[in-house]
Amino acid sequence: MPQPVPLIPITLDKERHLRFDFNAICDFEQTSGRDFTALSVERVRASDLRILIWAALRWEDPTLTLEKVGGMINPQNMGEIGAQIKKAVIAGMPEEKEGTGDGPPKEGPSTG
């Protein structure tokens, strides 16, 4: 049985919890028109960031709109938001099974 996707806390207007499950990934792709797997941390547009946060929070609060989420983001919290989104995306990816090559490397992303 699949493991539940981990929740990553994030402080915005209040403490909320990011979850990048399949629904969030589909919501991102349908709303942005971009391929989720092709996103690069260095090349995420502001509109992508807003959609990513919205998509990952909708499971907890279906009344959220893009405009509400955009009002929660400001220059002072963008660093924390970026770090928490990265954690949430990594947490939502499958773990590699020994010897199969399935999933991301166990040592995590390169900090290089």
C-alpha cells in the first residue's frame, strides 16, 4: 500500500501544510500549462511559485484562490517558502528501491 504523502508545515497567514500529491501536481500543470517535472528551482517564475503553493495547499483548504495565496507571499518570506516547497516536492517523490533505479537518489539533491 502506498505511503501517504508527507505534510510540510509552512507559515503564511497562519500555519498551513504543503502536500505535493498527484492532485497537486495535476492542479499545477492544468493551471500553469507547464510540465511539473520540467521545473527548475533556478527558473521558477513568480506565477509558478504562486500556483505551486496554491496547488499544494488546496487539499487542506479548498476555498483558497490564487489571489489569496499571492497575498500571503512577500519578499520577507520568499526564502522560507522556497525552502519549504523544495522539502515538500522531495517528500512527495517515491524513494528509490534498492537496485532498481526507481525514484530519486537516496543522498538527496545536489547542493553543488
